[in-house]
Amino acid sequence: MAPAVSELHQDTAAVTTLDLGVRTVREVNALLHTPAAPRRVHVLSPRGAHAVACGLDDEIEVTIEGHVGYYCAGMNQRATVTVRGNAGTGVAENMMSGTVRITGDASQSAGATAHGGLLVIEGNAGARCGISMKGADIVVGGDIGHMSAFMGQAGRLVVCGDAGEALGDSLYETRIYVRGKVASLGADCIEKPMRTQHLAELRELLDAAGFAADPAEFTRYGSARTLYNFHVDNAGAY
């Protein structure tokens, strides 16, 4: 059963503290889902727990003090979730809106299928970052792994470091900006010109993420649009 708000420690800054060393993830999530959920919450002692702060649907701020496991902040809507540490597989998976920030590194499939909102990873992200993303913005301060933005349908992926192999494989309309080296491009992903509107868009995304990188140092990648419809001449690329 979720703890009542009156049971929880609240400091003078109106921050409610929930300790996963004492409470279960189910109890903490249940409280965060209630209409009476505190507006600002610090979650202590996550110790790699899975599914922390999942399914939030309110304008609350949740700060998790430590590393988390799988699917943290999945299906997020409207909430602002900050992880002061590293995150396991599928952080912010299927996010709809709001902001999720990881101050460390993220494992594979960060932001998978995300429809909206902003995911910021200050460190590195593993393989398949942004796989099948559908409208979210993902900004990574370090490197990303192979097959990132695979089947990316909409949204923007910004990488301040290097990108692994098969970047943007089978890409649709997701726009990708990479500051460093790209090991290889996936099927139907090509380099594209960086026009004035793209520099402005990238500056806005970097500012939102809190990064001071120069947009002029990035290269833009997108879909060649040759795989939208099957054609026998392109059979080898599918």
C-alpha cells in the first residue's frame, strides 16, 4: 500500500523524500500516480531498481538519487524526471511528453518508441538509442552505440560525441545531428546539407539540454527515402 503523504519526510523547500531502502517500487510509484502526489519528490536508494517513476501523468518533478535499472520513466507524460546516476535498458521508453534527464550513462534502447518530450543523456548511450522513435527529442552528451535511430519515424536525435555502426538504418523522417564520427550509416540513411533552419533547430535543442556545443560542428543525417515503398531494384537494401 502506498504511504500517505503525511507519513513522508518533507523539508522546508516542499520536497518529499521517498526512500527505496524502506519502501517498495510499487509503493513509490503508486503514490506518484495519485492526484494528491507531491509536486517535488526525491527518491533515495534506488540501487538499480527497475521501472522507477513509470507511467507518470502529471506535472511533477521527480529526482532519483542514484543508479536505476530497466525502463525508468517509461511512458512518461508531463513529468520531469532526473536520474542522478546511470540508467539501464529502455529509459524513457514510449515517453509521450515531459522531460527525462540522465546525468550519467544510459544502456541500450534509450527513448525507444518515444512519441514526444525531451530525453537528455549527459553521458553515453548504448546500442539502439532512439529505436523506432516517433516524435521525441533525444540529446546525448557523449557517444551512442550501434543501430541507433533504427526505423526512426519522427523527432530529432542529437549526438555530441560519436555514433556507432548502422546509424539511422531504415530511417523515415527522424532528423539526426552528430558532432563526432559515424562508424557507418544504415540502409537508406545519408548525409544531408546543414541549412540555416537546421542550425537554428539544433541550437534550440542544445540549449534545452543545457549543452554549449557549436551547431556548426555537427553533421546532419536523414532518410534518402528510397525504401518507403518496395521496388525490386532496391531489394538488396531491405
